Amino acid sequence: MAIKTLHSGIFLIELSAILWLVVTGIVGRRDRTVAAAAAAVAVEAAVFLGNDRTCPLTPLAERLGATRGEVSDIFLPDVVARTIPTWSSALVALAALLHARTALWSRRRGPRA
């Protein structure tokens, strides 16, 4: 239960960061909060990919007695939990495109007077 709670908390923080990147991409906001959210998402992605697309909490869950060590059932319906990498990656890609659009528009307009 403790691992599931910890994993759920991390998930909520990461989801908030991803959604913040999408929202700020839509409105064209670029500030430290965007950089912090992007850094959090980048670190999470690096850890996940560096661990062979497995949550680092999985081995811990197995050591504590989980039969398969799956912690992806993080207080969410199973169908949502199993598809987190798919839809969260799509949201990150959307956010990246939105922020790239903002950067291109800013470059075309030139420096502000």
C-alpha cells in the first residue's frame, strides 16, 4: 500500500507537470514554471527509459511481496493505468509542439520594443 501511495503521488506530480506544459503551450507562456515542469518530465522520462521502460518501484514492490511487482495500478482504473505511457507521451509531444510553435512565432516577430 505504501508503494502504491508513493507511486500515485509521483504520478500526480508528473501528470500535473505534463498538463501544465500543455496549458502553457496553448497560451504561449514561457517562464520558470514551464522550465521546472519540463525538467520534471524529462527526468521522469529518462528514469523510465533508462530502466528499460519499467518503473523503478517495480523491483521494490517485488521485494515486498507483490507477485508480479506491478505498481501501475496506482489508484486508477486498470485500463487507464496500463496505458499511461501511451497517452502521457502523446500529451508531452503535444506540449512540445505547442511550445515550439510559440518559439517560432516569437522568433518571427523579433525582439520586443
